[in-house]
Amino acid sequence: MAEEPFLDDAEALPRLARITIIGVGMIGGSFALSLKGKGVVDEVVGYGRSRERLETAKNLGVIDRFSCDLTEAVTGADLIFLAAPIDASKRLLKELVSLVGPEVIITDAGSVKQEIISAARESLEEGLAMFIPGHPIAGKEKTGVTAADGALFVDHRVVLTPVEETNRYATQRVRRLWEIAGADVVEMDAMEHDRLLAMTSHLPHAVAFALVALLGEQQNAEEFFPLAAGGFYDLTRVASSDPVMWRDIFLNNKEPVLAGIDGYITVLERIRELIRLGNGTELEAIFEHARETRARIRTGRVV
Amino acid sequence: MAEEPFLDDAEALPRLARITIIGVGMIGGSFALSLKGKGVVDEVVGYGRSRERLETAKNLGVIDRFSCDLTEAVTGADLIFLAAPIDASKRLLKELVSLVGPEVIITDAGSVKQEIISAARESLEEGLAMFIPGHPIAGKEKTGVTAADGALFVDHRVVLTPVEETNRYATQRVRRLWEIAGADVVEMDAMEHDRLLAMTSHLPHAVAFALVALLGEQQNAEEFFPLAAGGFYDLTRVASSDPVMWRDIFLNNKEPVLAGIDGYITVLERIRELIRLGNGTELEAIFEHARETRARIRTGRVV
């Protein structure tokens, strides 16, 4: 276990000799670019299953070298950044326990926090202290390392959900790295995080997936498409998100997501009933309130 | 009734001495700017209920003059463009019959076509021939004349839904005006239009309004907002649309909208059940299909 050093020097830039990015996609790649751009990391190693994608990441300058062998990829790393879909991250945590020493910080970027914490608790044993659960709220529907962007996290919120056992020094270090990447970091209870994100992110994705799925099911879908307005396109942008990532998010945050969908269907059925009854006054009031509500939403950006 | 002149000269620019825009908001204002920019109209007169908004439209150069008196506003107009919410347009059609001669073209921009055609049939009598039902598919969530844009319709689809009685010459003339504004014009049966738009536009708006309404209802709504990701913001953009306009759209296209909401809830409940059962394979397949479907959607833009 790492000693807890003196923490007052929060302004000092942390230096990292080597970090390993597990899952060099948009988020993992953007994290690497953010830190490389600030000169706080000497070497970035990439790990993934696809040699071709890792080659691309290397050619783009996102990583300095890569390996498809986990042991080789994490050897000598000061920090490991897990940016794979949740179920893959859970499996990788099990493998990491025998590969890295207790001084290595592991952090992740998953959209659900309770399940990854449970996996860390089971897999890492003593190492749980050095696992810092994190979630940068800065998605795009784009996927893959070609969408990586060193400015992706600037003025975006990053949530850390440390548990009682978490090493404070390690949390502080991860916080500083995200701040260097330009993010606004908040700490929050993992259960609270999962409940809030079910409403602000997971439910909206389910809503958009369902809408596009419905259109895709129409026998004469091609007829519809030329008449889809820009609003439809914006509304369903998130339905282009990575299917595996979202499968994992829903299945790892079941109860809050199911509750969100139920609450949502209730509201939609209320609107349906008002339309059926021709109650224009109530409909208008709901739409007016929705417009006001949306104007208050700040969307993860902090400026 | 206007004679049907020789139609072969489709390339010739139509000239209009005066058009009247009823409802000088984003759509009405953009139509005016599009035609003024091409120099095919000598004078644009605005009509509305708010003198202040009409003053703004005049100051922005969208209209040349205005009146809050309908008779004064439409006197001498060659063409009247109805761009008010649907119920207001239906009422205005009733008033117009006694104010304009049978040679004046009336066209509209409403998002539902069967109801406005019924109103025209009841209100205009013989004048039905000169009413050209239209719908430019080029919305923004912005409202008001300050959002007017002379390039709004460029490469966007405009649907015309003439009926059997509609004067072909008048339809052709309105088509040419939209083409001059840069739009791609298609003709379609009104019932077909309403059925398709219920799915591609009206249902998506209901879906977005319900999502924002649900969030607004949460007791601790303020907690949620800083965690709303960019996807949420895009998804709910349309929930900022004009409440009166949307109240009218839903109530004037009831049956197709209700059928759309029912179909949508069925799909969302299917996704809910797959999450509950932990059926990752099926979920992933639905999301993969949604991603493919969305990639095929062309969103009203024709390029």
C-alpha cells in the first residue's frame, strides 16, 4: 500500500513516467492526448484486442507504443486507465491483480459505478485502495480513437466515486490529472451517481434507441427517412452510440434504469391521454414547462 | 377562378408584386427573406397580433411594412403565406374568404395537412382551388423572427399536398417559389404526409417533451442538471419548440400520433424487458440495428 504523502501541494503538476490506456477509443485516447499535451506523462502505452486499432492510435500520436499482451502493456505503469465497456473492465480488473503492485493507481471511465466497485472489491482485494472509480461526462456518439480529442474534457464534469477504503492520495492524484485535462471534478457517492446518470444519460439513450428501432421496423422505412426533420436527427444522435458499451451500461445499472423507463412511460402515457382527450390547455402547460426546464439544464459543461 | 396559363416555361422566375406573411416568425420570416433575396417579390407585408414583433420584423428587413388589421394586410396581395400555428391558420382561413378575390394564392406551412385542407374546404368554398397546402421540413427549436434566415430552406424538403380541386397553375407557382428559396419540392397525398410526419417529427417531439417533463418533475431536479451529458441536450433540443405550435400539431393529427406513441411504448417496453431479463445479446442486436438505421436517415436535407 502506498504511503499517504503530504497533500498540501495541490498546485504541483503530478509527473507520471508511464500510463497504460486499456481500451484506446475516444475516451481513452482523449485522456492520453490531454495529458501528453500538458507534458505530465512521459510514455503512454496502449492495450486492446485489435492490433489494427492500436496501430492507428500509435500513428495518430495518441499512444507511444502498444501491446496486445496485458502483462507487457501494464508492466512499469504508474497509472492504468480502464476505458473499455463495463463488462470488459470488470474482467480486466480480475487479471490485473496478479500483474501490478499495490502502488499502481487504477482508474476507470465507466458510466456505471456501483458494479465496477463491486468487481474491484472482489478482484483487487488489498488493491481496492488504489482503484479510483471515475466517470467523465463528455460523450459523443462517435466511437474509436479517430474521435479522440485532447480538448474533449475541457470544462466538462468528471465524477469520482471513491469508497471508504480508497486511498486519499490516489484519489487526489487522479483528480489532479483530470483537472490538468481541463475537467471540473466532483466527488459523489457511487449509488447517487448511478441513480442520477440513469435519468440524465441512460434513460435518454434507451428513449433514443427505441425511437430509431421503431422507425427501422416500419415496413416502408425508406419512405420515412427523407421526411425526418433536423430535430429527429439531433434527437436520435445518441442512438449511434456503441452498442456493446450501452448493452453493458443498461445491464450494470438495471434497477435505476428500469425505474427511469417506468417513470418515463407514465409521463408519455399522460401526454398520450391529453392528446386523445383533446386537452390543449394541459398539453400546452406541459410543453411550456418542458421548455423552461430545458433552459435550466447545463449539460455536464461547467461554463 | 384563375385561368390556367401555359405552364411550359417552368424556368421563368415568377414575379409577385406583393405577398402577405401571416405569422412573421422563423418560418414566415425565412420565406420572406428567401424570396426578397432572390428579387422575385416587390413588397412583403406582415400580419400578426403583436405590433412589437412586427416592428422587429420590419427593423430586421424581413418585411417592408405591416398591419395588425387583416383586411389591410391582405389587400392587393398576390399570395398569402400562412405561417401561424394550425388552429390560428384554420380561423384565419375563415376570415380570408371575404377579404380576397379568387385569383389570390393562399399557401401554408403547417406540419399537419388533412385538418387545414378540411378547414380550407369549409371556409374557402370556390377558393379551395387556390389554397396550396404546404409543409417545409426545416425546423429549428428557435422561434420568432430573429431566427429567420434566408437560407433556411436551401436543400431542405418542402412537401405540397394539393387535392383534386387544387388549381394546377397555383400549385406550380408555389412550387417554383419554394424552389427559388432553394428547397426540394415533393408532392404527396395529405393523409400519407400526416402519417409519415407523425412518425418522423410528431412522435419524436412527444418523446422529447416527455423526457424533459419527467426530469422537471423530479423533486431534486437541480441535482440532475449538472450531470446531463451533451447527448441529453441534443436529444431534448426539440423540447424547446413552441408550445402552442406543438399543442396544435398533436391535436390536429391525433390518430397517427396516438398510433405512433403506442408503437413507441411497445418498443420501449420490449427494451425494458430485455434489460430486466439481462438479455445482452438481444439488446446489442437492437442497438446495432438502431445505429445502422440512423446512418441511413437523411433528415429532410436532400444533399
